Amino acid sequence: RIGPLLFSRIWKLAKPYWTRPDAWKSWLVYAFLVISAPAFVVLFAINTDLTAKLTNAIVAKNQALTWSMLAALGAFSFAQAAFYLVQNFVDSRLQLHWRRWLTRYLVDRYLAKRTYYDISLMEDLDNPDQRIQEEIGPFVQMVASFPRTILQNFGLMFMGGFIIANITPSLFWFVLIYAILQTVSTFFVYLPTIKQQFEITVAEADLRYGILHVRDNAETVAFYRGEYAEKAQIEARLSTAVKKQTVLINYAMIIALVNGVFTLVWAVVPYMLLAPIFFAGRIEFGAIAQAMAAGGSMIMAMSTLSNSVPQVSAAAPKAVRLAEILERFDAMEAARDVGGASRFQIEHAPEI
């Protein structure tokens, strides 16, 4: 579930990378990504204004103004797209560097002082190799992009609301209420998927282990002709994985229904609010295009913010599975420092 334990585990995984000796380079890159978010919002505001002017020029059949506005809109749209590409490129490189560093960090601790051997004896952590190989990438992607996504989309939401409020307050309040309802609904609808995603992750890892078991013990299985027994255990694991996926697929119908209702409302209501004031001559036709662009961006920003919940639900199991390995490393190191019954103690005495 989303709670203090989850966030403490995320911090435990993220802290070593961001507090390492040469972490200032990563902080510098991350500062660029955070600062670039407001610049992206400014470009969006300019584009919505140019959209309104271009639409009015077309309606007025002003060719000279139409071509100049079209050129300006094209230039700023290209700048916005290029800016977005640069953001994604820098973000991807940061994620790749973080993934490589964290993988090395966990592998070093996994191999240090025969920790891997202790884990294999205890058998309380399934598939540590699969956790390190598969779970680090999605975890890093979620944590690295989350703050920039939040900041940029909050900026788009407030900028869109400001533009709409200057056109018609009624549409502003509709968009605001609509966005809040959508966010709250998405949050509660997606909450059960956190547990579903965790169970799917565990079931898939268990299936992978069952298949890998045949390869690792091929000679023994062949000697005892254990193909039937191995097939049975793989079928059982596969059945569990399919059942977990089926639960998520069935629940996805509820999610699709909720999203469909909100999509239908957005397709109709804004025009119902804008059409009367346009027919009354209180706004120009270009204001409709500007309001729809701003409203669409505001809804998109709110949707992105609300979609952070399913993104967290998908990445939460990965963070938990990685944190469990790190917690095991820490527990073993603490036990070694304290000393336990399993250690030899050499003492000198005059007699045995």
C-alpha cells in the first residue's frame, strides 16, 4: 500500500546514489530538469495565445496576419517540441546512469562476505538475481521523473486555469471541478491495483524460477525422468500467474468505465458552456480554440498527476522487492558487527 513504509523504502534505495561522493554531477543534471519545467509552461502559454490569434485571423480572412501567426505558431510549437525532446533525453541519460550505479551497488553488497550464500541457505528472499536485473530500471524511472512531472503538470494546470478564467469563469469552474473529481476518482479506483501488481510480480518471478529450476538441474531431472513432476510444478506456477493477471484484467474494465465517463463529459460540456457566450457576441471565435486548448492541457496535466497513482502502483512492488534485499544486507551486516552464536571465539586460558 501507499504509506510511510513504502516511502521509507524508496528513500533507502535512492539515498546511496544521491549522497555518494560525486553526486553533485547528478544533482546538477536534476536541477536542469526541474528548472526546465517552468520554461515549458511558458512556451505552452505562448502557443495557446497564438492559436487564438491564428483562428481569429482565419475567421476574419486576413491573409497577411494568418501567415504571420502561422509562422509564429509553427516556430514556437517546434521550440516546445524540441524542448520536450531535450528534457526526455537528459532524463533518460540520468536514469540510465542511476540504474548502472545502483545495480553495481546492489551486486557488490550481494557478493560481499558471501551474502548470496546466506540468502540461498535461508530461502526467505525469492529470486534475488531477478530482482536486481528487472526491478531497478522501473524503480529508477519512477523516482527520477516524478518530481519534474509533478512540477511541470502543476504549472500547466494553473496556467490553463488562468487562461480559461480570463475567457469565461463558468468554464474555469467546470474544468476545476471536473479535474478534482477525475483525480479523486482515479486515486481510489487505482488503489487496489497496487496489491494486484505486487501479486503479479511475485507470481511471474515464481514462474521464472520454476522454469529456471529445470535448466539448473537438467542432469538430475533427466536421470530420474522427472519431466512429469517438473511440468506439474511449472503448470501450477503458470496457473497462479494467470489467475493474478485475470484479476487485474477484470478490474481494468471498471477503470475503463470510469475513464470513459469522464471522456464523454469533456467532449460535450465545454461546448455547451462556450457556445451561448459566443452567440451572444461576448467572445471571439478564436477564444473558443484558446479555451479548448487551455482546458485540454489543464485536463491532461490533471490526468498526468492522477496517473501518478497507477505509476506508483506499478513501481511499488519493484521498490519493495529491491528494498527487501537491501534490508537483508543491512540486517546481516548488523549481525556481523554485534557477533552471534555462529561465530568462533578464540580465547587463551591456562587449561581446557
